[in-house]
Amino acid sequence: MIVAEIVFWLSVALLVYTQLGYALLLAGLARLTRGRRRRARSPADDTPRDTPSVSLIIAAYDETAVIAAKVANALALDYPREHLEVIVASDGSRDDTAAEARRAGADLVLELPRGGKIRAQDAAVARASGDVVAFSDANARWRPEALRTLVAAFADPRVGYACGQVRFVHDLAQPGTNQEGLYWRYEMAVRALESRLHSITAGNGAIYATRREAYIEVDPIMGHDLSFPFNMVKRGWRAVYVPAARATEKMVPSIEGEFRRKRRMMSHTWPIVLRGGLLSPRGYPPLYALMIASHRVLRYASPFLHVAALVCNVLLLGAGPLYVTTFALQVALLLAALLAPLIPARLLLVARYYVLTTASIAAGLWDWLARGTPAGWEPAEGTR
């Protein structure tokens, strides 16, 4: 019983810490260092820099429905046209993606054999002429000032990677049940604190950029979102979040669709965690090592911590009313998730979102271990 109690309370403590306590810790550290960071600023921090040349790369697979609008959005950005190169890398598309991209005015369209998003991006970077290489998804729409704001981060010579803010929006014709927006707002707040203190631990595929010399070629099944930030830090760069550089993407309509999307993402994430170098502390400053452990390792361990807490709680039901209460709370969370499709109240939908997205972490690990992860990808349902 003593072992069960230790495992139960340790699991609960780690879950509370990674989901809430970590954010509070970052907020406290940011408050403590705010004055010091202000004093460290120098007039040179605000000195205007030359406008760097940028290659904006859009990897696309069967994106006929949206690619013309995406190219038009890129060409309409508030950035000097002579310094902007728009590249569409068609990853073995079977439709008219390449032809539509050319008609829309892309500067360079690559028609590549099917090799996956990462290899399409690698090929585009090899052909790019910009000092900065920026990346976006075919269904993402950038605000006019987004590129200029994102690239401004590289005025700091320590910055090798910059990620903007993506907002997930519901299709007005099909609002759906997905609660991703609620989670994502919290995630962005945590990311802003990480960036202020050192570097972010993950990015997003809708809006990000790197210095050309900082770009890294990774395994084709390992996405840039997770592999780039920590690898940049290991190489002496900072990876920062620029919330004023904004983009929007259409949200997956249903929670069940979001589960499938995250399950697929996690099948690409686990190889990075277990054999891609994330767990190796070599090259991490102490604060960033704490961030990786708190925001990544413990977050990915959360489904297993939940299972451990539930199993140990069952074993402890005879140990007093406290354990009856904690068991009832865990069962209530699962029941709320089960009832959400029948009673779509906001609280029940949030519970279902939490349970399914937490389960997607374990499901992604199973998929990778059982059958491997393909390099290719398909657009998430309802996002085009």
C-alpha cells in the first residue's frame, strides 16, 4: 500500500505540475527577471537593420483547393517584393497543385517525387535564395504584417529560429465541437513565457522561419515543429516566439477529428523524443533543460501518469475517504468525456477534448512502435 500511495501522489503531483504548475513557475521567473532584462537592453537593440531577403516556402500535397489563395496571400504580405521569394514545393501531388501555384504567381514551383513534407522543404531550401527561409502550410493565412514582424526577430544575432502565432478558427458553416482553441491559447501563453526567459520548446507549422545558415536537415519522419527549437538551442541559437506575427488556420471540426490529427502528430513526435536527441541534456543550459523536462517530457508522459494514478487509486480505495474522493473525481472526468457527444455542454466537451488528446499521445506511440511512421502526410479532415 505504501508503494501505491507513493506512485499515486507522485503521478498526481507531476500531472498538476506539467499542466498548471509549470506555467506558474515560468510566470514567477519572468516576473523576477523583468527588471533585469529591461536594464540589459541597450540602444543598439532598437537600431533598424537592413531588410533581409526571405524565401517563403510552402510544402503542398494535393492542395488544388487552397494553393492559389495561399500564394496570393503570400504575395500580398507587407514586405518589399524585391526581397521576397515565394516557393511552392509540390510533394508528388496527384492534382493540379503545381499548375495552380504557377498561375497564382509563385516565383518557383518544384514538382518533386513523393517524399514527405520534410524532404519537400529540404529541396526548397536548397533552391532558395533568401537569407531567411520562412515556412507555412498551404491552408494558413498570414496577416499582412506577419512576415515583417517575424523576420524582425532576427535583428538579434542570437536568434536562429522564430515562430509566430497561429489562431485556429472554426468554419462558420460547420462550427463543430473541437476545443483546440481553448488549449491553444493556454499553450501560446506558456510559449511566450518560455521565449521571454530563454527559448521555446516547440513551434508550429503554420508560421515560422530560420536563418538560412541555421536550417537543419532532420529525419523525414521528424517534423520541424518539435525538432527545430531544441536543436537550435543545442547549436547555440535562441528559438523565440513572436506573437505579433499572426496567422490563422481552419480548425478540425470535431474533437474526434482532433484526436486523429494529434495521434498522427504524436507518431512523428515520439521518434524525436526517443531517438532524435530531445532527451539528451548535452547542449542544454540548465533553465532550458528544465523547460524540456516540464513542457515536453512530462507532457508526453501524461497518459501513463493518468493510468498509474487510476490503478493505484483503485488499490487504495480501502485506505480512507480521501481515496474514494480522488477516485470519484477521476471517474467523473471519464464519464464527462463519454457524455459529451450526447450532451454537448462546454464543460463536458472540454473534458472529452482533454481525455482524447491525452490518449492520442499514447496512441501515437503505439502507432510508431507497431507499424512505423510514414514520411508522407494527408491534410487533416475539414481544414481545407
